[in-house]
Amino acid sequence: WANSRDQPQAVRYWRDVLGDWTDPTEITVRGAEDVQQLEGNYARTTRLASDALRRSVVPFARAHSLPVSVVLQGAWAIVLARYSRTSDVVFGTVSAGRKNTVEHADRMIGMLIDSKPLRVSMRSRETVENWLQRLAQDAMRAREIQYTPMRVVQDCSRVPRTRPLFSTLFVFENEPRYEWLCDRNPRWYSRELNMLQQPGFSATLSVEFGRELRFTLTHDVGVLGRAASARLLGHIEIVLNEIVHRPDRLWSEVALLSPMEFDKVVTYWNATATELPTDACVHQLFEAQAARTPDAVAVVHGADQLTYADLNSRANQLARH
């Protein structure tokens, strides 16, 4: 079936999307609590979103003619962009491989799922609503050629095969497995379901959207620390809340931090006021500092830096010029 598809058309599409893509979007956050963790040690972090937020997602999606999956992909894309400090990201998405493919594929036994890259770019003056509409169109076009082999897709980019095309994966489940089992056999309510997975990415975000909205992040603690992963899931919930309640604002204005985090960054970390002597001028205070710590770094610009002694010497040269 896959070989009968229009491969040249698919190649043209992927070259258009990924032709200038050179590096996978990386997400790395490690705090002091993660220093002792070993590379390759995976952990799983879960967060249950508020019921009010869950109930607001579907009406928002319907009002803007958007799939719920795209709304949640949008939240992940913004968080990924902020964490990687870019406005252009690529992450993997999972397709079931049963719809709009081989006849009677829904009756086949076996894993037909596949992952493909989704490139998401954010334009500086674009509102959240307009950006999500464009994201939905891009996601639909990508689904139409989901049959393209991954090696062909990667060859359409500038990322060599020795490196992954994407390092994070987004998985959306609109019919969570546990709820599906409970609906068919009430005995499952007294049981616990755990999925054993072999992670292949630095971070995999699984979103279960059913009677609950649950985020699960499976992550390499050498790349994303345990405490940082919990904060990241909180940021996803904040961004999703911003999307559904303020879609008319620019995507770049979407809040990422909680009020407590914002106050910490803006107020607490900037509480650097100090008493200065009133009987000395600024240049005299600087000269006194240069005498106390001549070898300490005073100024940094890009890869260049000056010590207090260097800066004092240059200031004196300029003053005597």
C-alpha cells in the first residue's frame, strides 16, 4: 500500500518543509538536584490538569474549528520554543496508521503506529488563533503523506542520518486506555494499569484527553531533570489555559510562568538594592572596587570580557585622551 502512494509528491512536500532544517530541537534543563543523575536514566512525571481547564478545551476547539489534538500540540510547541529559545521547532507526532490507509486496517492485529516530524514556526506578530489555524493546516497536510518512510523524510532535511531528526515526541490519546478498559469491564476500576515503554527520545509528552486531562512526561533525567520536568508540565497547563482563554493575543505574549514564578523572577531576583556611600562619586567607587578585585570580571560582551583592572585602565586612557 505504501509503495503505491505518490512518493515524488511526498518528497517534494518534505523538502519544502525540512529542506533548511539542520539540527533537532533540544530541550535541556538540569538543576542542582539532578547533578547525581546518570545519562540514560529515564523517569516519568505525571500531572493532572484542572477539571475547569479540561472542560474549556473542547468548546474552544469547536468554536475555532480546530481538532483538540492541535490545541494541545500548540501548547507543547510554545513551551518547547520557550525552553529551546527559538521560534521554530520540530517535534515528533504519532499517527495510528489505521485510518485512511489500507482497507480493514482497523481489524488488523499488531502495531501500525508511526512517528513523523511536525515543524512549527511562530511569526512575531501572529495571534494565537491565527497561528493555531495555520498549525492545523500543516498537521493535516503532514497526515496526508504519513506513509513516507522515515529515512526518506530525514534525507529531505539537512540533518545527517547519524543524528535524530527530532528529540522530543508528542502523543495524543483521545480515548485513554484505562477508561476504554473500564467502560468494557467494570472490574478494571479495581485494577491499576501501567504501560512499560522503551523510550527513544529525550522527552516524550503523552496527553490523555477523556474524563480527565492528564499529562505524562517520560524523560531522560540526564537531559531534563526530575524537578524541572514537574515545572515543565505546570508550564504546559499555564500555556494551554492562556490559549483557550486569550486566543486574540500574540503567541509571543502567552504567559509561561505561574504568578509565584513570575514574582520570583521579576521581584525577588531583582531585589539587589544596596546602600552606597554618599561622600564619593561613581568613578571613585569603581576605582575602589578595581583595587579590591582587579582580576574579577567586570564586563562581558559575547565572547569578550574585561576584568576590573582592564576596564579601569581603559577608562583612564579614555579620560586622558
